[in-house]
Amino acid sequence: MEGTLQRPKHTAELLQDILERAKALPEQGKVADYIPALAEVNPDYTGIAVAELDGNVHIAGDAQIPFSIQSISKIFGLTLAMERMGDALWQRVRMEPSGQAFNSIMQLEWEQGIPRNPFINAGAIVVADTLVSHYSASRTALIQFVRSLANNPLIHADETVWQSEREHGSRNAALAYLMKSFNNIEADVETVLDHYFYQCSLNMSCVDVARSLAFLANRGLQPSSREIICDPRSTHRINAMLSTSGMYDQSGEFAFSVGLPAKSGVGGGLVAVVPDYGVICAWSPKLNRFGNSCRGMYMVTQLAEELGLSVYS
Ligand code: GLN
């Protein structure tokens, strides 16, 4: 109303409001079923969490229910690999948007087995190869890393999803063997794929995801533990690649309309980093044609708009 000041809504109220609006949207999207175990999830789940750097966490809806984080796990793998490999990593994977679907094979053949970026499947498989080669127990290293970031020792891989990914992972196997033929996979391909599928099958809630990635909004320092997870340069690089490639072939549109480094997964999770403020994680299983959560996109877009959170303004 003209002449009256509108009291800004409390973040929790705002989240609830946005969640309800998301649930009232016309039905759209489809749960991922190319990994059959993912199709078992209740498609109506909808949650959102915001973890602020001061430790406050705001939630609405199903924000505490663990879900299959899928490609969001690519951030964890990459962070570990960047710390272990240094700049040598960038000889094996680039930092360009792909302009292709997340599991596309064509470009990889043209570009001699060097994936466009670490957030498409081929890139994450190269990252997995570096972890398998570096650690005697790479899966244990990864889960310990994730648990300590989220401060939740109960985080685990979903065995059924892990198995289902293995059984229906022909395309990922094709990517890995193609890269092996270009000498861009060092370890045994099946071991690398096993690590990759394992990290994709981690179950975490919106709260876990938002909390665990707070270091990306804080120049690499995890606010809860005061631990340095990576240096400010690596933080900058991860956020930059999230901005250009994290939402696959919809990254341009997401930057255009929201303007935050973000990553989606085919389990319906979507995480967005707001430097100096915190991390948002939304989840709802139905996906659009790019593999991004429909309600998740809506909720993060609305929240960013209402709180004025773009990194580009
Ligand atoms: N596990 C999925 C796959 O490899 C991850 C893809 C995704 O979340 N976009 O196909």
C-alpha cells in the first residue's frame, strides 16, 4: 500500500509461503526413471532449507527428509580432487559450459576424451578417477568428507540406488571407456564407475546439503567448524563453474533469471550458493526436460528474487 512500509517477512515465513506457492503450481515434470530406483520416490515431496553463515537454518516442507543427491555430489568429489590434484586436474577436464545434456557422448569424441567441465557426467567420472587413484579407499574418503562437512555422521549411500545405477549405467560406462581409450582414465574403469555411482547414491536432506556447502559462500572456510575446506581461489573457481555449468543445459537461463552458482541432481535436489550469506537447498523430485527440479527451480528463483540475492546485481 502506498505510504506504508511493508515489514520484510521473516525468512522462515517466506520459505513457507514460497513452498505453498510451488505446491499450488500446475502439475509439471516427471520423476527420473532411467535409474529405476529413483522412480520409487514420492513425487510430491517438496522441501527447502536455507543455511546462513551465522549458523541459522530456516526450513519449510520436507527439508529434513534425506533424498538421493545424485549430481549434487559432483561438488563434493570436485572439492576433494581440487585439493589433492592442484592445477594438474585442469589438464584432464576443462571449465567450459558444454551446451549438451549432462550425459551426452558426442562432444567427448570430438574433444578427444577431455570433458567440458566437472559437472557433466564425463567430467565427474574423470574426477572420480583422480580420487580412486589417489586414495586407497576413495569411497570412505568421500563419505567421511561429506559427513564432516554436514556435521552428520548418519549420512550414507542408498544401497538400492547404488545397485540400480550400476545395473543401468551403460551410458556412464560408455563415457568412461571412451575416455579410457583417450588415456584420460588411469584406474580400472569399473572401480571408477563404482566410486562415481556410490557418490551419486548418497542420501542427504536439504538441511544436510545446505549446511555442508556453506564453505562455498564463505571463501572456503566452513563456518560451523572454522575448518579451511579449500582456499579462496578454489572457492571462486567452483562457484564460477557452478554458475556456468551447474544447471546443465539450462545454466544460461538460470544465470539470466536467478544469478547464483547452483547445482542440480536428477533426484530433484537443487543447491544454490549465496556468497557472504549462505546456501539454499530445495528438493522436489519432478524434473523438467533438462533434468532440473521444476518446483526446486521455482522455489529458488522466487527466494532469490524476493531477497534480492543475485551475484550479478
Ligand atoms: N547418477 C546420475 C547419472 O549418472 C547423475 C546425473 C544427474 O544427477 N544429473 O546419470
